[in-house]
Amino acid sequence: MRHLLGYRKLNRTSEHRKALFKNMLNSLIKYEQITTTLPKAKELKPQIDKAITLGKKNNLQSKKSLFQQLQSKFSVDKLSKTLSNRYEKRNGGYSRVIRAGFRYGDYAPMAVIELVDRDINAKKIDVIKKTELDKKTPISKKSDPKTKSKDISIKSKSKK
């Protein structure tokens, strides 16, 4: 009998599992490649494939159901615009799971789940370039330690 073989529970409650996969789906859509444990990656693969299939329909009902599942406007827009155009000629198989060795601390099997034909620059979406960082943070002038000692000595003389 096949009782309790429908999906992996991952030793979590149903609400925790739902939130975990929602966050992992959003991260996978945003960065197009994430590293996680092998059981989580195997459970995430059918969910991302179904989400991309819904995004390819590109109608109001599919966008509402995607937003209900993902709760991120950015992810829904990327699915319905960018990824639907990329995979319009592909019938399924939008993601792949690649084994990536074992984690150092507990020796858990790790895996990389990524979208097929992914955009390599999507991983760098949150990285701030050095030129932008220099423009945002002005360099403050450091005071000379010699001038500080003179100021202190002047104050101490005036008190006497």
C-alpha cells in the first residue's frame, strides 16, 4: 500500500512547510539558481514547473492564483513576462536538480536547483557595484590626532 508516500514532510508542520516552499519559490524565481538540501530541491522541482506553466497562460486568473501562491508581485511579473517568453516553446522540464556534495556540519546531501537556460546575471541582482557604493557613502574627513592633543591641552590650561 502507498500510504503516506504523497510528499516529503521534511519534519515540519504544514504551515512551516508552506512558508518554506513559498520563500524558496520566490528565491528561485528571483535568482534562477539556489543551493539547498536534496529533499527540499526534489520537492521544489514540481512546484516551480507548475508555477512556470501557470505563468505561461498569461491571463488574469493564472496571475491571481500565482499571486495567491507566491505573494510577491515581482515574482508574478517575472513569471508572466520574462520566464513565459523564455519557455514558450518548451513543454515542461523547466528546472533541474544537480547534486552538490554534502554539507560540512551535519553531512546532509546538498543540491543546486536551477532553471534551464537561466540568466547568469540574475544571481547578481542584489549585489551593489563598487562605483555605486562609492557614490552613496561619502568619505568623512578623519581628524589628525596631533590637533586633538593640542585642543585638550588648551582646554586644560584654561581651566587652571
